[in-house]
Amino acid sequence: MYVCLCHSVTEKQIAEAVDNGASCLDDLSSTLKVADTCGRCRSCARIGLEKLLTESDELHRQMSVREA
């Protein structure tokens, strides 16, 4: 699904950016131009980013438990 219509940014692109180290809305803005034009996508992008970061943190915790 598209998150930012101004720059045709999808949820998948945001997920890839998180996989590549994006950890805040400013990172998404600098790499994908999310929330850089009209700003309507800012809240949706922020919520999606927070969800992805939470999922990533949970995955890392699970992996750490398995390694221990």
C-alpha cells in the first residue's frame, strides 16, 4: 500500500529502509522523501515505522534468547 502519494512510497519501501538502518521519520524523509512535500503521510509513516521498529526489536530479543 502507498504511504506517501507525493513520492510514490510504499510500505515495502519503508520496511526496506528500516532494514537498512532507518530508525526515525527524519531518516525516512532523507532517504525516501516521506513527509517532505505536503506532510499528509507523516502520521501514517510514523505509525508504520514504529510498528516495524517494534517488530524488529522483538525479533532481535527472540534471537538473543535462542542463542543464550
